[in-house]
Amino acid sequence: MHYRTLGDTDVEVSEVGFGAWVVGTDWWGDRSDEQAIDMVRHALDRGITFFDTGDVYGHGASEEIIGEALGDRREEVTIGTKVGYDFYNNPQAGHGELPKEITPEWIETALDRSLDRLDTDYVDLLQVHNANAAEVDDDVMELLDELVESGRVDSIGWALGPSIGWLAEGEAAVEREFDAVQTVFNLFEQGPGTHFLDAVEEHDADTSVLARVPHSSGLLNEQVTPDTELGEGDHRSHRPQEWYETGWDKLESIRFLERDGERTMAQASIQWLLYHDAVASVTPTFRTTDDIDAWAAASDVPALSDEEYERVQELHEENFGITRDDGMDSYRSSVGGQDVERAGLQPSAGD
């Protein structure tokens, strides 16, 4: 495993991180707390030191599992969490979004509750969760700075969700010098991640990108194939069938990334992200310990050559030769799609 730092901080993250949304919820498979704890510890034993959770995942359950699993090895790991949803006073309705609270008072209260569940007195990374650009005002920024100064937080980030907003929020994170911005980013869904990378370069910023959904909801790791039947409770089933049908065709055009015995497609997809210096960590959705073994090893497989990377980009410019509709007609955006049009991105959508 190799390691990078967030922004210009001393916060170190493993190139492959553990997205702890898979524990404490049943959206990515049902498992007992004991099984979830074993998964977390298995990841740590494989060199993964960055564990990314959120207070809303399982309404605190994910944080409790992370706290119990890593408690006696706290100084070996980097823990990130997210705050911004009021799940304390509102019931969860399926996968629907809960009411948000992005105020200084709420953030500080939510952080204290998270620290208690995590059984720690600080988090390495605190992220505002799916906040709209206008919600992160001067008062919120002042509070985040105070939390860093107090030692309860080592770095700050902005975690983006597709139904909340993308480009305006990511640009704000870069312009306001957040240490990290987290977004859906993968070889098939390159925007708005590449736009953020351009923004980091344009502003000479120290903001790092944290990439989630690196396997494009099961396509690039081939866990969703033409023979796969996604159950009603499977979080990936929200995507239309056309999405997967076009994805399977795209996949065939990038088989050159596989190296027999050296690099799988799933690992190459992670290496495509790590090709970008500003990408600090990639957080796949681990469902089993076998997933952990295979994808943690992606940090050590051969990196993409310049030629391989450029060939992928040429294919992406041509939509990998696909001309039919993939069922994803637009980005869901906090500013009515204007940010997508302004950036010149092709319509798509994230997980």
C-alpha cells in the first residue's frame, strides 16, 4: 500500500480507503456488527488506513462500528466523518434524503456526537455532507477553522452527492481552500472530477480529491454483468438498464488495461484515478473480504503508462464508441444544470 497526504496538511491517507457506508447499513448487503468489525480490521491488516464514514450512515451505527473496530489502533489510522443531516429528529424513508442542517451550531453538536460514537477525541477529516454552495457561508467557515484550531479536527472536506449539487460545490471547496473534496469519479464518469482537478490546477490550490464509486456501480469491477439480477434492495438497482447495457459495451473497448497476472480491470480502474496526483485516496465499495484483498492490492499493481492513460482519454472523448442513449439524461444539480452546461460536460449521473 502507498500513502498520500490531504492538501498541504500532515493528514496521511492510504491510496485505497475504506468507505464505511457499507457497515452500519444494509444497502450494500446485510451483515452482523461482528462481521462488519472483522471487515474493518481485515482492511487495516491489508494496509488500508483511511476509513471514511458519516454520522448519517445507519444513523450513527457505522461510526460506532468504526470506533469499536479501530479503538485500540487509533494512532495507526486516519478517520474521516461527515455531518450535515438531522437524522435525530426525522425518520429515514428508504434511500430518500433527510433534512439537512448546515449551521455552525448543528455542525459542532453533530461532531461531538460523532466523536462519542467513534470513541475518540478528534477526527482526522471532517466533511460537510452534501451541502449546497450557499449553505457553507462565512459563519460555517469560521466554525470549521475553530474546530481545527481546537484540535478536534485535523482537516476539513466537502463531500458531494449527485442529487445535491456538484460543480458549484466542488469549485467552492477549491476556492475556499478545503483540504479535500469527495465526489463520484471514475473512468466512465469523469465529470465533474476532472473539472475539479482543473480547478485545483487553475487556482494553484492544495485541495485533494477523494474518489468514490471508482468502479462505476459494478461495471468496472465486473460485479454487475449481463447475467446479474439486482435485487430491489441493492443500492445499484436505481440505475436504468440502459446504463448497464451501454457500460458493458464500453468495457470491451478498454480491455487493453488488463495485464494477465499483474493487473485486473478493477485494479486498473483504481490506477486510472491514482494517475492524477491530486487524487489522494480512492474508496471502493467493499462487500466482502475478497474485495478488500483484491482492491487494496491495486495500490501496488503497475501504474497506468502515459500511453494507456491517453488512449483511455481518447476513447472517453468519443464516448467509447457508444451512440445510443444510456438512460441518464442529465446531472442532478443544485443550480438547475447550469453548472454542467458551463463546464461543457456530457450528461451523466452518479451513484
